[in-house]
Amino acid sequence: MTGDTDAHGRIFSGGPWEDRYGYARAVVAGPRVLVSGCTATVGGEVQHVGDAFNQTLTAISIALDAVEKAGVSVEDVVRTRLFVVRADDFDAVGRAHGQVFGSVRPVCTSVQVAGLVDPRMLVEVEVEAYRVDRGEETR
């Protein structure tokens, strides 16, 4: 289902684990766009091995691609979650997050985890966006 959106609002990127483990890259649920955890894996290969800053930028880019396929943009992102393997990488991950979301200011949770599916992965990023009716008042 590479790059497809199905009739139920599920978005697929064609990543290696989507079919194998039975999940979608993102799901549109009413006004919400929920994006699965994204790592710096492109074409089945981990990018920027050893570089948490650039892995974060790549993971965010993959997540935002799904957000855009759902018809919303980075400005509609309301929550991010950052799962970081090495505590020493929190600053690099945070700086990458700030580079992309600094003007958007979503709520953000950062946690240290014991590891990810591939030991070369240093960070995993989840994103949630909310489709705002442009006539709707924001609070």
C-alpha cells in the first residue's frame, strides 16, 4: 500500500514494518491526524547513524509528510512525542525539534527509552495534528 490513503483515513508510507506489523503511518480520526512513531529509516536503511540531531530532522520530515498527505500542515501540529535512546542526545533532539516546530509550539513530551527496533536508531518521533476549521475561533 505504498504511499496510499485508504477509505478509512489510513495513510501508508510503504515503510518496512507497516505491513509486517499491521499498522498505518497515520490515521485521520475526525479532525485529528495521528502519526505513528517515525525514525530516520528511509528505504529500509537507518540514516545518519550516530547523529541524533539529523535523525530527528529525518524522522520529523517523515511524520510531516504523513501530516501533509492528510491535508494539514506543520502549523496544525498540536503534540509531539520524542523517544530518545541516549540521555546525552536530549539537547540535540530538542534543538532539531525546535528548528522545525519553534514557531508552532506544540505540546511535547520527551522520554528516554531503553532502545528502539534497530540499535542504530537514536530517536523516534510521534506527531499529532488537528484540522482547524479556519472559521473556528482558537483559544
